[in-house]
Amino acid sequence: MGKTIIEKIFSFHSEDEVKPGNIVWIKLDVRTARDFGGANVVKNFQVNYPGETIDDPKKTFFTFDCVAPANTIPYANNQQVCRIFAREQGIKVYDVDAGIGSHVAIEKGLVLPGYTFVGTDSHLNILGCIGAFGQGMGDQDIAFAFKTGKTWFEVPYTIKVTIKGSYSFPATAKDLTLAVVKYFGAKGALGKAIEYYGKCIDNLKLYERITLASMTTEIGGIISFITPDEEVLQFLKFRSGNRMIKTITADADANYVDEIEIDVSNLKPQISAPPKPENVFDVEDLKDVKIDSVFVGSCTNGRFEDFRVVADILKGRKVHKNVMMKITPATKEVYGQMLKEGILEILYDSGVIISHPGCGGCASGQLGMTGKGEVQVSTSNRNFKGKQGDGDTYIASPATAAASALLGRIASPEEVI
């Protein structure tokens, strides 16, 4: 019997028998901790392994992205605890100016197809966008990973998802993602890995693959794999300096727990209404909902291409007088590209508030938080009650967010382009 992608990756990193349901020990290519939870990782390490060193500093990193730079005393203290530990252990810190850790890992070539990567970020499964295994874990688990360079994991069953048909702008990869979330619901992929296939998937650019992979957590999945195409491979080779990168593909006779087809022909712009990500509608069905704010960013839609879409829609126009629009680039590199190519100027002239790189409001420390009674359109991945403040958050694409910002209500991009 052949193996799925995750079974192959685990087999390459384990001496145990890898099959669904088995608990196996896997060697880790990369282990990280962020500012949220990072100090607890250090504490757990120092309590359980006093005076000892980590397994391999070259494979271990800190990434500060939740509240970066720190704007509270606890976060400032936590970040400094991590910095001091990093100096003592010889660990690289991607500090408060770097951006979202998972995105930094991709940009810097720290993670490649077939790698195993763990950290304290619940959305590290975003790394399935390049065919790598990423997983968020608790503080004690990561402290153990720092010390030993390994962790245990129960091998998940895999669902094969084939996306049929195609869509065109103003529908985007975020709308595809929301359609998938609507299909599965919060628990439809619970504890499972997903492999995406189809011409529609093959045509996705890297930033679009990031968007699709980023919301696997919202359907209960362990990780979603998208096999890198040649363009993605060339990007990774350039960023990592490794010219020998190979993709991991499933065997033709791999065993799937389920095989699903989702047709996205004539897909319309989608929007997720509070209080659950799977509460998805056509944008046009909610166009009477007035809004107070708009946020564009997060690990789901914080890439340069996302902001270029927004700038194209806003150029020469002003954000509605009753709307506060905020953006947060995913990384310093994204911010720099926006600066050099004039995107920041367009957004500034349109009345947009521009933040430093980092996470979105779902991290409770960046732009994107709402007050009671506030209605927000956001490109993030979560709209649970309280997750982005006390208001109501609707999840949508950057294009829908921009259109809504102009009209002061939920609006489909067709209304303004």
C-alpha cells in the first residue's frame, strides 16, 4: 500500500512504523517559539533541563510577531526573556521588526518541502503551502523539542480534496478558501491531513497557496498539503540556497480516508459572518450590513500581492468617512516592497492606517481589534466572539475588504471596479 504525503514525510523522519493511528517519534528540521508562549518555553526548559543546552541552535529560532514591538509590560518582559536565553544558547532571533514567523520562515528559506517544523503558533500548518509539515504545539512540547530535536505525533488519516472548475476575479483565493471552509465546517477535517489537487490548485501562486493553507485550523485539520509547482520550487531554491530541493508527492495507490470534490465554477466573492468562520455567504447577500472598520493583513492575507489588490481598488479614492481602514504587512520584506513600489503612498492617500509588520487582530496585539458595537470586515482567519475584540468581524478577501471600505458597508468588488 502506498503512502500519503504526511506518511512519507513522517517516514523520512522516523524509525517507527508510520501508518494512520500510530504514534511515532519524528526528528525535527526546525523548532521555533514566538513571543506569545516563548517565555514559557524558556521557563519549561530551564526547570526541566537546568544548565543544559539545546539540541541544535542552527535549527532553532525565536520569532516575535504577536505584539511586536511590545506595547505592554508583560510582552516586553517575555520578549526579553527569550532574547537573553537566545544569546546564552546561540539561537537566532527574528525580532520585532521581522514579521509573522511562518512567513519569515518561507522568505528566509528556513523551511523546505518535506521538512518537519514545530512551534508555538497554532497556524504553523500554513507551511503545507510549500509541501512541508508544520504544527503548533504547547510550551512544554516545544521546550522538549528544543532539548531533544524530536517530538511524538499520532499519524493522521488523509482526505484527498480535488477542486474542480475555475473562477476569475473578483473571486480570489480567499473566496476559494472560504468555500472550502463552508463545505467542511468547523469539524469536517478534524484530526485529518488534507491533500489538495486539481488544475485550479496547480494555478495558484505562492501567496494564494498561503491563503488556502492558512485556514486549515478553522476546519479542524492538522495540515493541508499543496504540492509545489516549478515557480514555487525556484523561489525556495533561491531563498534557501539549496538547489537540490525535491517535492514530496503521494503514491498513486495511497490510501485516503475520504476523497472529496468541490466545484468552484463561477465562484462568487464570499464572506464569513460572525461568530464562526464556516458561516459563509455570498458577499452580495449581506450588502446591506453597514461597517465601522476594515482590516487587511494576518497570516492569511498579508502578502504584497494582497495589498496590491487593495491599492488597485483604492487608488485615487478615499475610504468612506465612517470607516477606519487598517493594514498590517506580514513581514518586513512585504513592507519594504510596498514602500519601493508605491503601494504605501496609494494607501496613505486613500486614508488607510498603515502598521508595522506582524500578526493581525486575531493575535490580540496588533491592529484589527474591535470595540463593542463595532462591525469590521477583516481578511484574517478567525471571527469567534472576542477573538478580534468585542465587536463583530466578517472575514473576506482583500478585494472585498477594499470595496467595503469605500462604500461603508459590506460590498462586492464588482460594485467599485
